[in-house]
Amino acid sequence: MSATPYELRAQLLKQAEGILMQRHQQEHATIREAMHIQMQRDSEFDFTAVHYPAMPTTEDIIDEAEKLYKFVQTK
């Protein structure tokens, strides 16, 4: 059974959100780990100056879903 257009869009949005959230979590973990290493090396390290990546916005998720849709449409 094939998905309806609504179901396909919903699946693509969910997949896009998953991709972006996984990327965000990985970037966050990388920065956090680097910060902890730096704090061990330098007791005066200013951890308040560390900038974490922004959470994906609805626009980001829609843009990613559109990329996935374009990929699915190509042969």
C-alpha cells in the first residue's frame, strides 16, 4: 500500500527533524567534550563564552524535508 501525499509529507518532516536533531546533538556533544577537555587543561577557562549550536527551527526542518523530497523525485 502506498502512502497518501499527506502521509508522505508527514514522514519526510519526521525524517528531516530526526536528521537535524541528530546533527544538533552531535555538534552539542562535540562542543561539550571539547569544553570539558579545555577546562581540565586551563582552570581559568571561561566556559560562559562557549556558544552551542541553535536548535533546528521549523524552517530548517521544512528545508531539509524539501531536500529529501527532491531526492525521492529524481530517478
